[in-house]
Amino acid sequence: MTWQPASGRRRQRRRPGSEPPGDAVAAQDAEPDPEDVARTIALNQLNAAPRSRAQLEEALARRDVPDDVATRVLDRFTEVGLIDDVAYAEMLVRTRHSERGLARRALAEELRRKGISPEVAEVALEQVDGDDEYQAARRLVEKKARSTRTLDAQVRRRRMAGMLARKGFGAGVAMRVVDEVLAEEGEEMSAGAELPDDV
């Protein structure tokens, strides 16, 4: 007896893990898990730049993530160390003071805008003391002095003082540093400065 191949249509075997077409369509139509969405949004925010918890809450709210979902996700991120307002505040104070020369007052305002609590902000601001502020003000004024040498002395004073005010320095520190830098250049400290006895 000779062997003959089986006739008729062969059954297609489905690959393991493949889904019938109907199931695939249903999977596409299913709503995404809100917690997965929240996690993705928060991680994208943190990958772009460090963030405070309050900033992440705002980002999730803008994307209409329910409050209870946002709270669960952010609580978990805090537990595993992805959110740490204390470390964030300390980093912000260090970098803004060293790179931009911001004084404590301006730093405190920036921390407030970032949603950092007053208690956490107070601890972070302890990194910057009076001497740190004085040295930062000196560096800023010395740089400004080099770029304004051709201007009138009073115009220079106003510009330097205004710059320091925008950086959060008080008037006392600002005028002291401006007067010191201009005096070192041989300029008159003020219009009412005393003349030497031999003039």
C-alpha cells in the first residue's frame, strides 16, 4: 500500500500568545489604567527636570488625572525616593545661589512658587548665610562694573543697585557693596563725600 498525502484544507495553527482578531480590537478600545497614565506623566516630568511634589500635582491636574489617583502615585514615588522635597529644595538653593547669585529673599520666593513648604524652605535656606550673600553681591557688582565703565557714576550706581534688588538683596547690602566696588575703582562713593583736607 502506497502512502498518499492527506487531502483537504490544512488547519492553521495559532501562534502562542496571539489573540483572535476580536480580542485585539477589544484591547485597543479598552480605557488605559489611570494609575499607569499618572505614572507616565510624573516620570516624564521628572526625566525632564527635578520637580517638587506640588509641581507634579499641578502637572497631573492639568492632564485631568483624578486627585485620588494622583495621590496614590505620588505617595508611592515619595516612598521609593523619586520625590524628595527636602533634597529638591536644598539643590535649588545651592544652584540658584551659586549660578545666579540669588539672595535668601529671592530664593525663598522661588521655593514658595515651586510649592515647597515654609518649614522645608527654612532648612534649605540655612545653606546661605550673610557672608555668602555678601560674596555673591560682590561678584555680581564687580561683573556689572566691568561692563559699565563708560557710563556716568550715578547711572552705574542705579544699575548696580537695581540688579542686586532684583536678585533679592536688601538695600543695605546692595549700597555697601556698590560703594565698595566703585571706591576701589577710584570713583566717588556719593555726591556728598568729604573732600580731603589738602584740597
